[in-house]
Amino acid sequence: MPNASALNQHTQKVAGMLDFTSKSTCYSPFSLMHAILLLTKCSNDTSIQELVQKLELNEAQIQDFVAQLKKDASVAFASNIFDRNILGVNEDFKKLMLKQYDVVPEQLMSAAQINSWCAKHTNNQIKEIVDSVEGMETVLISAIHFKAAWDFKFNTQLTCKMLFNGFTKESEVNMMNAKFKMDYVKTRTAQVVRLPYCNSTLSAYIILPLAKSQKDFKDALSLTNLQPSFSKCETSLSLPRFTVSSSFNLEDLLQQFGASQIFNSIDCAQTLNKQLKMQKIIQKTFIETNENGTEAAAVTTMLASSCSPEKVVCDRPFWFVLSGAGGIVFVSSVVE
């Protein structure tokens, strides 16, 4: 996989930043990175340079991965830009978006417009991503949908009720069972199985930590386990059916990485004809796995408002200081 290292490194870091243990959680590194890549085409000011550096975004790797996914029958993805003042969008920028992303920027009108686009590009698995776009100038959005059958299907007659021992409780699940030659490895921290899909370049990796603590669980999402060296061997696998839906506000995540300037100002004068500042970064995900295969979807939406100049209205008492290099010459209070 051309970009495995970049996205895997990001995934490993995120394991310690997002809450993956209090409940079942699904996050899409690719969806976030693809949305950010779209943002980098709107500006290359210091805020974007900081974002790219802190998240170690590798454009060449992501673009190579996108080219690979475009050929994959199991994957569909799309992106778009919605702008309040569509007539102000630079024509050369429109041509670039069409050529590189198949994006034709649209007039931003309503939350319903964004949610309808979202549902259309996720096979209706994610029907709502925003509840309001009031006060927003520009919305950048990236969606990906995956659906594929297992290369080796689970026999539904072997599925049975079993206890699942979660971190906070036990629950009864429908446990699927299969036995055949699989890609398998036992590392220092986990057992790892790779399950291929029919007609897809993507595979499922099952990482089962050897130890049972939450710390060991997080540590098992390591580069060693995300990029293992497999061997084919007869393996008996018991895997529960599961469906997971998650919703994230990712502003805090980016700030944990050290990217903060985009929330203050982004210079998009050459492309969108305005100054922006990021207000919200929302990701919603869905994944369902059963005896037949897997369906998954993710949408990442970046909502930006206009970056208005700071207002200083001296309509209440204020200080007036006359100062030079050597110090203050006059200080005056204006209170009436």
C-alpha cells in the first residue's frame, strides 16, 4: 500500500488521543487527511504550512493512494467545496479543483444541502453531518464509502451466541466462526489476522491484544501490528458481528497535534477571495461487519467562517499612552 506508513503513523498517534475504550469507536484517518488535502489547495499560508507539518501530511502518498482507490470497485469517494459567495471563487482555482478532485464548487445555502450530499455519497449510511451552517462562509467535505464481500465467507450456520468481555461489561454477541488458511502472525503484543475481500485492494486486519488492560489495548495499535509480516497457516477465527457509528469534533485532536493557526486565520484571498478561520471539523463514520463482508463509510466536514478584522470601539473608558523608545512620555485616562 503506497501510503501505509503515513496513515499508519497517524493512526498509532491517534490511539492515545481519541477515546477508543469507553465504547466501540470508528475513526477514518484517510477521510481527515483527504479533507485537509483539499484545504491545502485553498491556501498555503503559515497556518496551512503548520497544519501540514504537524500532521506530517504527505501529499504524494495520499494522491497515490487516491489513484489506487479510484481503480477499486469496492470504494467510492467524493469531495466538494460549498461557498457562500460562489461568484468570488477564482476561476483558475475552479479549474484546478475540477482537474485534481472532480470538484465543482457550489453555492452554500443550507445544512440540508450538505446533509443531502453526505447521504448521496455514503450509500445513505451517514445522512446528517451538520445541523446548521449559519455564520459559515465555506464548507469543505470529503466522503468515502466501502462495501465488499469476504474472499472466504463465514458460514452463518456456525454463528452462535457467546459472551464478549468488554472493558466495562459483559455482553452477548453473535460470534461468527471460520477455519481456513489465513494470513496470521503473533507479535510481542498481539495476534494479528488479515482477511481479504473479493475484488478489493483493501483487507481487514484483526488485532487482538495478548494482554487485557486498556493500556495494552491502545499499545497494540502499533506500527508493528499495523504493518506485520504474515505467514499462511491454518487458523480458527471467532469474530463477532458488529456495527459501529461514531461522531467526532476534531478541533481538539488537531490542536493536540500542535496545529492551531487555522482556527485563527487562513489566507484564501487567491482562491476563495476571502480570509477564513476554521470553526468546526466534524467526522462521522459507520462500519458494519457480518458473515458476508463489510460496509463502511466516513465523512469529514470542515466548516469555516469569515475572518473579520478585530474591532476596537472606544465607547467606554480607555487609556491613551504616548510612548517612545525610551519609555512613556504621557499617559492619559479618557473616562468622560
